[in-house]
Amino acid sequence: MDRRLIIFTLIILLLPTVTAFKVGPAAQTFVLEPGTTSQYDLRIFNDGGTALKVSVTATGPFADQVTLEPSSFVMTVEERERRVLVTLTHPAADALSPGKNTVGLRVSAKPDSEGQFSGAVSLNHNLNLYRRYDGTYIEGSLTVKDATAKGSEVVFTLSLANRGTEDGIVTGTTVLLVTGNPVATIPLGTTLLAPDAEGKLAKRWVADVEPGRYDAQTTYAYDDRGTRREELLDGSVAVGTPNVILKSPVEKLQADSIVGLDLTATLLWNEPVEAEATVTLLRDDELIVQATTPATTLNPDAAAGLSAFLEVPDIEPGDYLIKIAARTTGGIQLGEETFPITVTAQPGILPTIETPSSFITPILVLLFFVVLITFMLRWFKTRTIKE
């Protein structure tokens, strides 16, 4: 048996069932109110079928202000959930930095039974405490829902939160750019945020630009005690998907030969794409032969060649189809076209004519009589001359 398989099997047998050990919520957030107290339950789950020794510890800038009840205990096999009461005594404002301050709660567990693998499993939980900034301080993030095609909608959502001590009026704007050049400006609107308040600026915009990927620079601006502040968020927007226009490289192929094909592909996209193509020769939906081109860089709105060698077998001359399917090297389909094509015979080789078997016998009989009559005429002619 493979040594790696043996080791893996031993690990599985020795490792306790702690994969179902979980904590929730993942994080808890409060806004600093010096001198007050906040409480919540940290829930610990054990569905692994193993008794566990559990301990909870706090580390961070205000860990001495956090108490845990209980901080260590044993969860029996039957006990699926235990709650730890987390109590936070808010410190003085000057004990924290403005913005988010975090204490990490580490929940560690190991099997309670002797003789089992004793390695501990640890999970983390974040206790966040925000100290307000003096004045107005706005945090923001941008999400974008891309447009499926030119003329469809792009949805911009600017999420905002006021982490300051004063109200703020926020205005958002998104600028779309290609290679640093702006092509569209989209106002997202304005909103008023009180201290600790959260809000959103959402905008549906009909994409009236050509298909492609665009840089989306979003600015949100607000006044902070007479000072104009602007924050910049970088993102991107896709309008449609990359596409190509394909052209047939040849109109004829020669049977029993290797043919070099230069496929012409024009990229309808605003940035280069690494692409390849598959060329398939078909007849009556039957695959005859297939070849794949090496990867090639396609540039925007420019015709480029995708080269392939197609090894055409010794097939019957006639009408066929050639199918070209282009895709990015990442597997995104760029386009597919099918063209009619004629396969010719090798020079000097006559194509095979299939004659129905019902014609063969009469033709042979006719040829026999023609030969017989010709022989008899010559025989009579020779005899007459001799006489």
C-alpha cells in the first residue's frame, strides 16, 4: 500500500471529529460610549460527536475591558451549543484611536477524552469598537453590477457610513475611463448621514458605451467643519463580454494533405485578449478532423491571424463544412462560425464513380457482343480475301 495512503488513513483515524466545531457570530461591533457597558452572547457549537475542552481568551487594545463567562468549560457529546456571555466596559475615548479598534476572541477546543489526538483547534471572533472621529468622517465602498450588453443597465451602489461626531452631506460621482481617458460621468446622488448612520447611493445607468471593460473611479465628497474632503474608490465595469468576428480562411481543401490555415479574427472589445481557436471539418454532422491553434494576442478592433495546421485525411471529394470556435485561454467563448467548404481530390487522381450493381451485368454483356461481332467481321473479311 502507498505510504502516503497509510499516513492519511492514520490521521483520519486519530483526528477527533472537530470539523463541526463552530462559533457565531463572526464579529460584533459597537460604537464607543465611554462609561457604558455592552453585552452579547458568543455561541459555540459542537456537532462532531466528541466531548471537547473549550477555552476563550481575549487579546487586543482593550482586552482588559472584556470579561468572559465562562472562559473555559467542557462540552459533552450531548451538548450541541454553549453560550459565553461577553461583557464590554467601554474605555475612555483617549484610550482608543479614532476609527475601528478590534479585540480578538480566540476560541480553542481539544478532545476531552484521554488517548485521542490532542491537537487543539482554534477559531477567531472579532469584537470591534468604533471611536468616532471628531467632526464628519465618512467611510465608503462601491459595488457594481455589470451590464450584459451595450444598452443594458449597470447598477452602481455606493455604501456609506458616518464615523464622525457631526452630520455629513455626501455626494457621489463615478467616472468611467479607458486607458486613463474618461468616456462617461455618472452622478450617483446626494444623501445626509447623521453620526453613526449608514446609507447608500444607488444608480441605474444605461450603458451607452461600446462593449469592453472600463475603469470606474468613484469619488464621494463631503464637508468636514469647513474643509472639503474627497475620497476615491477604484473599481471596474464590464459592458457585455468579449466577442470576435471570424472569417473562413479558405474555400477549398485538398484531400490527403496537410493544410496551413490562417484564421482571421477581429476582436470586438476594448482591451487585448489572449485567444485560441478550434477548427473542425464536418460532413453531415460527422467530425472528420480537428485542430487547435496556439494562443495569440488579439488587440481591440484589429484583425489578427490564428494559425493552425489541418491534416485532411484521404476522404471523398465534395461539399463539407468547416467550423471555427474561438475562446480566451481562460475558457470564455468569443464566437463560433460555420462556413461551407469544398474538398478536392489529389491532382491526377480521378474521383471514384460509384455505379449501381444493376448496371454492371448489361454493360459487360454488351461489351462481350461488341468484341465478338468485331472479331467475326475481321475473320470473314480475312477469309474472303484468301479465297
